Amino acid sequence: MPPSSPLRTVMVEGRAVPTDREGYLVDLQDWSEAFATALAREEGLELTPAHWEVIDFLRRFWHEHGVQPQVRVMIRHFTPLWGAERASNHALHLLFPMGGPQKQGNRLAGLLRTKGEH
């Protein structure tokens, strides 16, 4: 599905970065940590080290595999690092309350919508 037309922008260090109406980047090259921080602020989320670990994982996985990881892949990755409770599906969704790690996490990581998302 082609990206929606840019209906909004996120102000990043004085520059208006175009996104679709849900906050997904129009141009993936516009991603930066400053973008993630600005979008998170707009979404009422304060990024913690745990958020950055997930964002970094999402970006690395996408660059290595060309697709976003499923939540079960994230759970499998983070369980040895954080323990089963902190890396659970529920905990990951609490970390990214606006659509979970596959929606909000992908937006903040500067990735595309997951397949099947509208």
C-alpha cells in the first residue's frame, strides 16, 4: 500500500518533517533520534532507555531482513536481556501504548506500516 499523502508534519530541530496522518514518515531518510523524540513527545510518550532498545532493535531488524519483526520475535529477542515479564507481549504494549511496538514502535523507528495495517 503506498504511503498516504503527507497530511501533517513533525517539527524536528526547526524543520517540518512530513508524515502521513498517523505519523509514519513519508521519506524514511528523514528519520533521526530527534524525529523519534519529537514524535514521541507529540504522542505523550517520554522515551526511556527501554524504548530506545526496542527502537534500535526494530531499525536493525528492518535493515537486516527488509521487514519489521513480529511481536513474538521481539519477545524472543528481549526475554534473555530483560526477563520474561518485562519482555512479554503485555509489557511491550505498555511500553508503546498507542498501537504497541508494531505500530507506535515502527512509527518512532521511522519504519513503514506493518503489512495489513490500515
